[in-house]
Amino acid sequence: MSRVRTEEEKAAARAASKEALKRKWELEQEENRSAHETYMREALRQAKRAAALGETPIGCVIVHEGKIIGRGYNRRNTDKSTLAHAEITAIRKACRALGDWRLEDCALYVTLEPCQMCAGAIVQARIPEVFIGCMNAKAGCAGSVYNLLEEPAFNHQAKVCRGVLEEECSRMMKVFFRDLRLRLKTSVEEAVPEKSRDKRMNE
Ligand SMILES: [Zn+2]
């Protein structure tokens, strides 16, 4: 005769089946990898537009029924706006395209792990699937600092697939920051005349 399961056992069984579904979804995404890479390349193209403006290269696209309905890239300095992140712009455009604040049948592709503001907006927009290029250990909120996208206490959780074109996405960031450091170094050297630099070095 089977024994009545305790509440703990029921909760453990629920968690296990949720985990199994998540794993199944991840495996399915692996099979669709080439399609996801195609959209991530579009997000990388957006990121390049940010880099051309001297902005940290982050790009995002939102896909609905196989079609890109929202694009965005980081314009924080250009627009002098905290809100000018790639994901927020892409969400705004996608909402306009669908005429709805809910983006329920959409997938979001972003080159860098979203920050707390963008992860919050993704949850608010009920976006069900998020594909991330590279992670952001110091500020990411899809698993690095926090995991707002998969927080079970919220009323909505997104499924998250990480590491799509990871190398390309992370290389883009590295090259940008390397060039930025070089530019800063050059401008410091130009600002301080050589003579005074020599003098200071001899002091
Ligand atoms: Zn953000």
C-alpha cells in the first residue's frame, strides 16, 4: 500500500519536475542553436552601433513569430539617460509594434547579461525566453549578482539560455575596453607636456 506523501516530498517532486522541464527546454534550444545564433548576430550588429558612438557595446533584439520587432543598443552617454539601455529601447519598440505592454510570445536576445533595471523590465513585460551572449559578473541580474529572471517568488519567470555566441559577445566587450584604456592613456599623455612629465619622473 502506498504511503501518503508529506508536504516536503510533494514540494521536492514539484521542484524536480520543474527542473526536468527546464533541462528539456535547454536541450531543445541546443537543437535550435543556429537560429538563436542568427538573432544574436543581429544583436551584435546593434552593439556595434553603440561602439561606433563610443558607448559600451551592448545590443538587443526581440523576436516575435520569427520576425524581429524591436531593436536597441546602448546610448546611455549619447542620450544622457539612465534608461537608454539596449533592452529598454528594444522592449519599447516591441511594445509599440505589438500594441501591447505584454510581450508574451517573444524571445529577447541580448549580447550581455541584463542589469537589474532591464531584468526587471523583462519580467514586467512577461517575456518568456531570454538568450544571453556573455555574462556580467559585476552587474548581471540573470544569475551573476542576482537572478531576477528566474526568481520563483515573482509572478513571472523567464527561461534563460546563456552563452549564445559567447566568444564573439565577450570579445566585443574586451576590445572596446582595451581601446578605451588606450585612448585614456593617450589623452593623459597629451594633457601632460613631455617636459613636465620628465621633470616629475626625476623628482
Ligand atoms: Zn540594463
